[in-house]
Amino acid sequence: MGKLFLGSDGEPRCSWCAATPYYISYHDNEWGFPVDEDRRLFEKICLEGFQSGLSWRTVLAKRENFRKAFENFDFNKVAKFTDKDIERLLKDAGIIRHRGKIEATINNARQAKRMVDTEGSLAAYFWSYEPNPNTQDLSIIVSTSPESIAISKDLKKRGWKFVGPTTIYAFMQAMGLVNDHAHGCATRIRVSKARKTFKKPV
């Protein structure tokens, strides 16, 4: 899926890595590898929300600032944020100062706590939507999928915000629910191996 980019080391990677050196390590070590840790899943879905309308490069460059501002995305702590915290975050130049996205992150932390109570974990919930890889059409590049549309619809019913189908599909790609590394990309092979040994949370 997609064209390839040859880095200075000669290794073939997904073409989007050519945009900025920031992407190389993220692509090689994070993007597409399966994740079952609730904190990381919550962080990613929040950061994808902050990215809405912007580039991932902008968010990635500020990721450490986001982690500091939002208690390392511990949703149990973020759920306790108050209006005072919102005003503090709106003054924090290290993050994206968008009131709606900040408020959505706090709201989603509260919804995440409820989800753990009802589903056991965020991981169990999201991985229940893992698509069958045999049905994936690798000849086209997509920004949504039936699963991302279904997750988005359900999350909105549960009260989550900034979780549209495109945002959710980007989350699924990053957290390994699908392997969208291009054919010929060296990391695609490593992700495939990681997925084979990954124990799906239930």
C-alpha cells in the first residue's frame, strides 16, 4: 500500500517518512506495532483528536509536552481535571491550545474510566473491533474502514468526543489493529511478526 521512501540507511520505508526526520523513529519503532496498554491507547486516541485539522508532525513534536500537561495520559488522573486545569492548559504554549480539544480529552478520560468498568479495559474494547486481515484490500489507500466507522459511532453514543471515523482509523493504524505499512517496507515485516505473537486482549 503506497510508495516507498529510502532513508539514508538504504532501508525502504513508507513514503510518508520522507516528510520529516521526526517520522523515522516513530515509523520504525511505534507505528503499527500492536498495543494492549490502556494508557498508551488513551494517549493515542487523545493525540489523534488534537491532530484533527493539523499535521501529525505538529503533534509528535509536542508529544512530551502533552504528556507532562496531561499527567502522562493517566485517564484516572485526567478525569479529575477541573475548570482551573482547563485555564492552565490554555496558557501552556507547549501544547495545542484548543479549548474544545482540551475539554474533549478531560471528558474522554471520564468516559475511559466508565469503559474500564463495563468492558474490563480499553484494550479489550478496541481489539474486539480488529478487522480480519484477510479482507483488507491492500491495493487502495483508505482513511476510514467499516470498523473505524463502527467504533466512532459507538464511542459517540458513550459520550466520547473528537472521535470521528478518520481519527479512529488513524488510531487503529498506529496501535496495530491493522498493518498499513506499505508492501516492501522493512517495518511491515517486523509488524507482521509482532502481530503473530501478540495475545489479543479479552
